[in-house]
Amino acid sequence: MPYLKYIPAACILFFTVICMSSCSKDDSIETDGTDTVIVTPVAFDINNINDTYADVAPFSNYSKWGPYNVHDPSIMKDGDYYYCYSTDVGFGTDVPPGIQIRRSKDLVEWQFVGWVFDGLPKKGSDFIKANGGTPFNALWAPYILKVGSEYRLYYSLSSAKPRLSVIGLATASTPIGPWTEKDIVVTSLDNNTIQTNAIDPTVLVTPAGDHWLYYGSAWDGIYIVKLNAATGLAASGGDKGKRIAQRGFTNGKVNGNLEGPEIIYNSTLKKYFLFMAYDWLSTKYNVRVGRADAPEGPFYDFNGVDLNVEQDHGPMIIAPYQFTGHGGWQGTSHCAVFQNGEQYYIAHQGRPGVNFYYMDLHVRKLYWTGDGWPIASPERYAATEQTPITAENIAGTWEKITLGYKVVPGYSEEQTSPDMQVAVNMVLGNDNTIDGNANDTWSYQAPWLIFHWHDASIDSVYLERGRDWENKKACLVFTGLNNEGTALWGKK
């Protein structure tokens, strides 16, 4: 069904125009009294992207949502555009079910272009109803990929009582549809049996052409199931796969939430990387990662421990954070990882500390340490020009954040605080000292800034130019992991 069918009649003209042109999301549209449509471009200004967006939050303003009201993004590049698909949510407003679609040419300016469905997919909804449930009026956590000339969109649909979940598949010949519901891929029922929650799909296509679905949530960790590459459905009907990752237990209960897997293969490192969301989406939500030599695992953490062992795993590469003079960001997880050429990116929701009900799209550059672990920029992507950085540029006062928390309460202790990782000042002297201590020094071998500590430990962090989103100006940023696998962020 064409996605224009899902848009209220009064807005069909607007979306017809943006799909046939490259106008800004804020372009004004009028007629000249004839049948001619006049599009008046409005210049995009990155400084107009704010943390909160009450003025455009209502559903009547969805054409202006852009990077706002984004939760659980999945992003792919196709032609000149990046396409973002996300959960049915809105700040302080009811939104129709159907999976939201946005697009961007630069990962900074986003246009809202419609929905995948004009309601709940029939097969997924019918399955839940047939098993005694009432489906939520919302679709969650989509995943998008292109296989040959076919676009495949996986979605999540659930109910509360009984707790039923479905991952379904829709297909299209273009990234914006029309989409056709194909079938159900995997299901789950919370009936006190050992299994996981059939939500949060992500798909891997291996170099050999095998297709694997990774999915799951807190009931019993992250699972993997083989797909039929030709159809995109489970290779064996009813197969729920096997568990490949879980968390620790406290008093017989899972030590916090685990969900939102994202899987990629890095062809340079020849490793499979599994990104996961830990903890509660509005508070401590953070990104963990493990890696493997094969798509089925085993996946190992920074310390070489199997992710299927009952404990919390690192490294944690993104977590709630707060730079000086800003309310900070929480709920920073359920990520999408994608690339353009050699450059990798990681995207996720961000909830501003001043009001965590807002949901903003954050896109960050992703780099790799010398020993092959991903590290994320402390600041959102802004298409900043990368010019040479000198030692003189580096010297001065920095804000440094150590993403250090690891122990979280279990289900019996609901998380009510984001536990912001707060910036502290660090002075890099012109004499290469750190905080004036001659026993702690720094050096620079582009693009790596290296800290030499008095205990003989060394931290290498990736340095580049970026945008200071908190203060809306240019800055330098660094990101890395220390010897213990703890993420280090900095901004000057």
C-alpha cells in the first residue's frame, strides 16, 4: 500500500512535493492560483536543532519532526539518502501506528516522509488476538535492510496480558514503499518457559550470504535464529533459535534490562560485533558491545568472557552523560550501526535531562581502537570539516567524562536515576603535562592523543574536530577506551 495513503488528506500535497523534490523539511508550500505548486526553500540552520521541541511535538506538526520523536532507530544508506525507521512514539501526543520514516542526505538535516503501514500489520495482530492478547496500538524497534532489489523491514508488535510478542516482515521495492506485509518471522509467549521476548530484530548478512536474525529482551537475553536468505523468514518454521548473550542475576532476577541487539560485520577486522542495550530506556540506558569470529558466536566481552555467562559485560561505549553547563542526556541506547564507505556511525535515541520524555535522534561517528573495539564520539555528528590539528590546538582546558558505572540494581530496585557521568576539567599543558603533574604527560600522534600516566599505564584516544552541541560552536573531541575497557570522552 502506498505510504501516501497513511497521511491525512490535508497533508497529501505536502508529502507529494517532498517526495518529488529535495526541499527542506521547513519549506513553505503554496499555490499561485493555478495548478502550479510553488515551493519556497527555507535555509536549514543546525543551530535551530534543540534538545526539547514542545512547539513541534503535536501530531499536527509531524512534517516538522525531523530529528525529533525518534526512538529505536534503524538506518541505512540508499542512493543519495540515509533512511531512518523508528518506533511509533511522540512527546505528549498520540501518533498512529505504522513505523515512522525519515530521510537525510547528510545525517544532520532530516525530513519526515511518512509511515510503513497505515495501521497494525494484520498477520502480526491476528496472531496476538488468536492467542488471547490485545496488541498494543504501536509498532516497535524496526530493522531495515536491502537484499538485492528488495527492501525488508522487520518490526515488533506485542501485548501486555498475556505477554505475547511477534517479529514480522514487510517488503517493498523502494525505501518509502508501498510496503506489503509478508509474514511472521518469530513469536514468543511469556508462559514461564525459558525463552526470550520476540522484539528488537536485527539482521546480519554474512560474507558467505547466510542470513541471521538476532533479537530479544529481558526475559532470557539475546537470541539468534537462521533465516531463509530468499524469503527473509525463519529457515525452519517455529524455530526460536538459541541464546548468545545474557546478564547477571541478583536474588534470582535479571540484573537490569538487556535488549535492542544490533549486529554488524567489520570486514577490515574480520569480526562480528554485537551491540546491546543495557538498563532502563528513560534512565541508565547504555550501549555495550561484544565480538566474535563467527556469526553464531561465541561473543566475548572486553575481558574475554563469553556474553552468555551470567554477568554484566563491557565495554560500555555510550551512557548517560553531562557536559558542563548542560542538563545532560540519558536514555542513550538501542542503537543502529551503519557505514558509508569506510566510516562507521552509531545512532540512538537521546533523552534530555531537563525532561526525559523528549526523544531526539543522536548520530555519532564510530571508530575502532588499535585492538579492534568500537569507540563512539562524545558529540553528535555535524559534518564538521576535518582540518589538521596541532599540539598548540590541543593544549588547554578540556572537559573529560569517564563512562565508569558498571553495577546496576535488579528488577526489585527500579532505576529512577540516569546516574549521569559528569564532566570534570583536565588541563593539558603546553609543556605536555596533565593537570600540572610532571609525572602525567600527553603526546600526539595524529589522530591519536596519548596519555602517559605515572603508574606506567597508557590511554590512547582518537582526536578530531567536532561540534559542541551544548554550546553550539566548534570544538575538539576525543574518544577511547582505557586499559580496563572503560570509555573516555573529552571536549575542548
